[in-house]
Amino acid sequence: MDLNVPRGRKLKIKAPPDVTQTVRDEGDRRIYHWSTSTLKYSTQADLLKQFRFNVTTLLEGVRPEPPRQIVFSTFESWGEIGKWYSQLEEDRRAVTPEIRAQADTITKGESSDAGKAEALYRWVAENIRYVSLSFGLGRYQPHAASEVLTNRYGDCKDKSTLLEAMLQAEGMHADPVLVNSTRDIDPDVPTPQQFDHVITLLSLDGKKVWLDSTTGVGPFGYLLPQLRGKNALVASASASELEMTPSDLAIPTIYKLEVKENPESGDTRSVHFALDTRGDLEVLLRLGFMQLPVAQMTEMLNRGAQQANNATGSNVSFRDVKTSDPLDTRQPFRLEATLSETGRGSANTDELTKDLPAIRSLVNSILPEPRQAGGNAGGAQPNIQLKAPEEFSLTLVIPLPSAPGNAASKPESSHMATNFAVFDDSAQWDGTALRATWHLKIVSSEVPSSRSGEYEEFRRSVLSALNTASPVVAYLFEARIMTNPHDGNAYLTLGDSYLAGHEYEAAVTNLEKAAGLLPFSEPAELSLARAYLGAGQDDKAVATFKQMIAMDRSANTLNNAAYFLGDKSTHMHLAEKWAKSAVTQVENELNRSDLGSIQTRSAQLTGSLAADWDTLGWIKFREGDLSGAEKYIHAAWVIANYTDVGYHLGTVYEALNRKDEAIEAYTQTLALVPDSRSLSDDERAAKRNLASLLGGDSLADERVQQARADFHSRRSIQVDNPNHLTGSGRFILIIGSGSKVEAIRAVDRNSPVNQLGPEVQSASMPQPFPDGTLQKMPRAGRISCPGADRACTFTLLPPVPAARVFESARSD
């Protein structure tokens, strides 16, 4: 590319760093020359491969990487460009009698400036057809507003000019805004060539309102994703400057979904759903239903459903699709449809339990984990960023002839309010149906880091409200039972929810029915036995446990029965007998291990042994044998990341007056808890005990945050690095009695640290053996050598990652 200009002409020039530039003078001319080459380019197919199917990218469309661009300009400042464009537009926005009359007609009945401005915006958006006219001076200068009004079409700058004139006719002033919809503006080179779109900025009641009437179906104040958070030039005759468009929507984002089950005959299941939405999804739906009539959109939905049916073997179809007026942007867009599925029968509990994690996942994205929301490792924690304003609600409606449980006399509901968010849930029978609703509203886009504890507690409470143990969800399962009284899984889930809420009598009632409807179901029998224990019916619990063991005498069944008896401190002789039997079973199987037989089951067995050792240790604690308890529970804690084991170990250390070790056990226990779920009973107890030992909740939270960086210290040792190696690698090994490595093999064939196998084998592993029965324990570990002149760290892996290493070793 060559640019030939008068030698004395002042220019601002900017080229990409990979473009070669030369400059030479010839007489009174100066010639700039740029050259580069492109050996790789993206085809349309490549762009489609990179396309992500979500609302934002669907609105933005397939966007190629911006090409290399050489930018030059004779303008000295952005202010000059703003003044230049303002002069081009000045006479084109003149308020003619026709414009004034039309503006008066549009705003008739509106008393406020806000009402008038919105009415004018909607009229221009809906009634002036967008047609691009980018040639000659028309590339920069708009047509006269009166001409646009007469023709009823124009491009972005024409529509903006007409809107400005109509606002002026009603006593309001607005300025044009130059912006780029495909790339970011380079602020170093002021030139109008960097812009490809014009929108409008209105000052209304002291607030800035950004308007893009080109979209056609965007609500008042809505900007498309590609126009948000962009440098733009407000072209004013008095003062023009680059200004950032809002990054967030000016209107609340709303998702309100109501799903109602419809009674159908035979094996057909049908639900009617209604979605009211505001924001990007709203605009996408409005655009879709503007381009396709409802009948064609229904056909397209059914074609997509048929493809899914072929892949899943189901038979889903849509009918009765209805929408609100796509052009009426005063209210959220409403979409209704009926979804039918044949071959599945009536709704059942499994579908509801599958839906809850999906809903939790959606809420999880609205209320992100603090670290995902902007946390960093070390140093001061930043404020938590939320998407605000945003509102989400879900209502499930189940037709019922009578109330489930005591819903008629006592509706279930809860309310949580902070200055950054509000959450409500409720379940109530209205005489014909049960309505369960969850409603979350984000009111602030930022939570100060000093209030992160309050945010985490709010977040956990909201997610807990979507668990099967929550009262509102329990009402849903009661409704399921009423619609299908032979659904044993519904009784089981409802009984488990009462069990989690310590409502033992209600749990027993439902779990007895579940056990009757689900014969030979160990989950039902186990839950029923636990409910009997909670209700003080210990003998019935023992009888149920014996029935379980008669059906299945595996270590897992024995351990479960032993643990819950021991935790309740009842029938301790029987609890210890079953616990020892479980331990012996697993230890004997592990004693047959060698490197050649290690497989995924080996990891499962070590995980089971950790649970079994913990159970036996906890029983010994209940019996007052603190040294025996510490021996078994500590050995279990070295194997696995089970938070109940960590809580038990901390409790034992407290009883032994070993405060520092108790603090460490509780801290590591709580550091293992993901922010995405609420605390279990044992974890809550660990948190209370840690706060008591440290002197307050804030000190406990701080200690836990610090501990999150390292879960592995209790399973790590230092290993000599005589050959000055760097890198990392994995090993499988057999640990024998005395914590010595009997056999070891490298897993990663090309790792430079494989030759450190002898150093690892000669080390004493941090794996105690609490009794004399166990002789061999298969483990997996990772060695890390951060520097040639530094020692290496070898860390034993817990069961789940160990299973992956074992599988890699077998496939190798």
C-alpha cells in the first residue's frame, strides 16, 4: 500500500507491528509504503467451527478476525471529528412543521419527557425501515430528517437524525454517537474511517440514555452486545470526545419461566411452558419471530426436536406456539408453547431430580463462586462482580385435586434479602394445583470484598433451596406422590428430604412406604434404618440393618450399618463387630495386590478402606478409646479427602487437648468444601469448632481461604534430587507394613523424573498402618521437581485421581 501526500501535510499514522513501513520524499511529495503477506486466512467453514451457540454470539453473528488495518488521518483530535460530523448533520436535523406535527401525534397522552422519548424512539424503530446507503458523501452525511420521514426508510445515521429532530421538537436534545460494531476504536488516530455505525445519546432527567433505533425490536435504552463497552465519539457542536458505552444493559435482564403439567391420556406426557424475558434473549426471539411466522417457527422447532428424537430415542414435539407482539417492546417478550412426549407416561420423580441440578447450574452462573467472580490468589481480594440488574424466576405447576401434606393450611415459603440480591421461594396449593416458585433478583452489580462472607452465605442458602432436602422441593415430591401413589422413588426422595431436615417421624412414614414399594433396595433400607435411629426406634433400626446385611454382606453394607449405629452410640458391640468385619474384608483383598494387578478397583478399595477405618475409629471414640480412634481416623485422613473424616479427626484431637492439630484438621476439612454447595452437618460442626478454637468466624474463614492453596501437605514428603532434575511425573507403588515402598513403577514414559524411582522407593511414605492385618496398599503419587538445585516433592494421590493414574498404567 502506498500513500502519497504533500510533504508538509501533518498526519497521524498507525500500522500493525507486523507490517513493514518505509517513507521516502520525492520533491514536494512524501510517499509512505507498507507491505506484508498473509499465508493463512479463515474460510467461512473455519469461522463456523469457532462459532459458539449462545444468545450473545447469535446476536453478533459470525465474526471473522479483524484484518490488518493501516489507519491515517489529517484530523488532529477527536474533537475536530465530532465538530465536523456535527456540522454535516446540523441542517439535516432541522425541525420542520411536518416533523413537529408527527412528534406531537406520537407523544399525545404522554406527560413526562421519559414517556415522550420512549414513544418517539419506538415509532422511529418500528416505522422507519433500515436501508444501508453508504456511498459518496452519503457515507458520512445523513439525509434530511424531513426526507427520511417522508420516505419512511434510511440507514443508521438517517434514523438517528430523524429521532434527534423529533426529540428536539418535544423540547429534548440528543447527540449523534459514532461507534464501531465490529472492532475496537484505536484512540491514537482520530479518523471517521474507524466508525461504521451511528446511535443516539439522550440526556434525560440528568441521566444518559443510549438509543439504537436500527435494531427495530430493542427496548428503550437497549444496545446490542457488539455495541456495549465500546469507545464511541459523541458528536457535539460544543464539545466532542470519546466516551465508553455502557458495558451492562440499562434495562433489567428478566427470565420468568412457568411450567405447568397437563393431564394427558395414555402414555403421553405434556407440559405447557410460558417464558417472559427481557434483554438479549428477548431481542433474539423478537428478531426470530419477526422473520418467521409462528407456523414456520413451530415447524422449525419440531424439525430440531425430531433430530434430537433420533439421537435419544424419545418422541418430543411442540404445538400451540404463541407469542406476544414482537414489535411491542414496552413489555417483556412472551413465548408460550406445549411440549408433548409420548412413550414416557406421566411425570415421575426421576425427571424432577434431574431438573434440579440444571436449575442449580443456572443459578450458579447468576451467583458465581467468589473466586470465579474475580478472586485471586494472595493479596487483597477484589470486589465480587455480578450481572445487575437481573431477575430470574421459575414456577412449576402440578394440577392436584387436593392439597399435598399440610400445604392447604400451611404454605411453605422463605425470604432472604441483602442489599445486593433478594431470593424468595414458596409452595402453595391454590385449590386446583400446587404452585412452587423460586425467584432471584440481583439488585447490585458489585459486592464489596468486605462482605464476601455474607455473599457466600446468601449464595449457599439459595443453592440449598434447590436441594431435595428443602421444604419447597419436599412439597413437589408430595405432589408427585399424589399423582402417582406407587412411585417408590418419590417416597424415598421425600423421606430423605425429611431425614436431612431431622424430621424423623415424617421420614419414617415415607421411607417405610418406599421400602415396601422398592423391595431389595439398599438405599431405601439404609435411609429407613437411619430414620428409625433419629426417631429413637433403635431396635427397629438394628432389625433393618440386619435385613440389609442378610441381603448383602459386602464391606460397604457392613460399614454403613456400623457407622450409623456408632454415630448414635447405640448397640456399640454390634457396631464394632460389623466395622471390624468390613475392615478385614477390604484389607484381605488389598493384601493380594501387586503392580501387575493394580486397576481402577484398587483405588475404589483404598477409598473404601478409608471409610471403614474412619468408622472403626469413630466407634472407638464413642467408646472412649481416644488413642485407638486417633490411630484409625488419622490413617483414613491420609488416604482420602472425605470431610467427615477430617471432622472426626479434629474432634479426636480436641478430646486429646491437641489444639493446633485440631485447628489444622478442621481447616483442611472446610477447605475441601466447594462453594457450589451448602455445608453438611459434620462440616457445619467443623466450622463451629474451628471458630471457637480461633476466636471468631472471620478468623476461621480467613484460615480456610489460606488453606485452599494446598490440600496435599498431609500426604507429601521431600525426596532427594541427586541428578538435578526438573519436571513432574506419576508413579504407582505398593506400600507395605512399616510404610515402606515394596514396589514402584513410573507411569509417564517420557518424564525426565522417572529415574527418581529409587529415591521415592527408599523414602518412608506418610501412610500409617493402624493394625497388623493390612500388609499391602496400592497407591498412586505425583513427583514434582521445581528446580535442578532443589529437592522434589512426592505426593500420594487420593482415590479418585489415583484411579485415573492406575488406568493410565494399565493402558500403557
